[in-house]
Amino acid sequence: MEHPGAPRRGIIFILSAPSGAGKTTISRAALKVIRGLEASVSLTTRKPRNGEVEGLDYHFVSEEEFIRRRKSEELAEWARVFEACYGTPRAALDRVVAEGRDILLDIDVQGARQIKANYPSDAVTIFVLPPTFAELEGRLRKRATETEAAIENRLQKAREEAQAYPEYDYLIVNAELEDSLTRLKAIVEAERLRVKRLREEFAAWKN
């Protein structure tokens, strides 16, 4: 948190992007270099990938457990992406915001819309795009972890998701990681200094 002891609410920073644009890489790096920024750990019904750790990367749950939590309104947002469901636990998010801590959500366009609707004063949305669509396609193919049909599916969804960037507060063109991190840090610092967030802290100046 930028101002220890300040009574402001925490800020929900949302990072969205088409698959292959590099938002996960940016998110992980940002958590290491931006002071006071915490990670949100999502639920997912997909299986862990190599190197992923339960409770650190995701909370891995069954389809049945995910549906139960969704129906009991335990999720602040959720979406089905390709063959799996993803969601953000509501209780943890509410606690962080109420305590004045800032949190980073790495979620898709569907989830971002839900968070923005449910937390209109607390959410700051940031969209990440690659320099060109050809570069995005190259990044997806370089992974060499999916079939051609799966890659084509991701490319089609990427084209659709890229059209959503005008809905966001900020846009980062991710050509180079360090530059993208510098831009993201500038956004975080600027939002922490907005008068509407610090109004209560300086209320005593009126007396």
C-alpha cells in the first residue's frame, strides 16, 4: 500500500489481453517490482500445467466444486475460457479492498466486465496488446504445446477479444517487457494518487 495507515480503499488493477499478448509474464514481473501490489489467486477447473503450484498460481477445483461456488455467489467474477472455467473468490477480494491493499487480477474480458460492474469505484482496467497480430500468432505457435486446431481457435478468440480494448481505462502495447512494466508502474502510481481515493486521508485539512 502506498500510504501506510491511510483510510483509502484498495485498488483492483485488472490486466486483460488476447492469449499470447504477454499479460501473464507482465503480471508476474509486476508483482516483483511494484511495491504493495498483491496477486489474486483464481479458481480454475483445468489441470495444473508443468511448474504450476496449488494456491500460488491457481486454486485447482473440480467442475462440480466450481459450479457450487458460483451458485452460492462466492465468486466476484467467472468465465468459461476454451475448455475450463476460471473465477475470482469474492471474500478474499472484498477483504483486500476493505483493508486498503492493492491487488492485481490477470483475467479475461468477460471477467473484467463483471468486476468493473461490481466494483465501479475500485477497479482500474488495463488492456495489453502485442505490437502486431502477426507477432501474437508467432508467440502462440512458438509455444508448440497445442494442435493446429487449438491454435486457430485461440487466434480467432484473440481477434474477438482485441476489439474490447476501447472499454478499458488504459492500453499497453507489449513490445518489450521492461517498457511495459514501466508503463504499468506509472499507471499504478498515478491511480494511488488520485484525489478521489485520498479524500478521506486529507479531510482534516478542512478543519
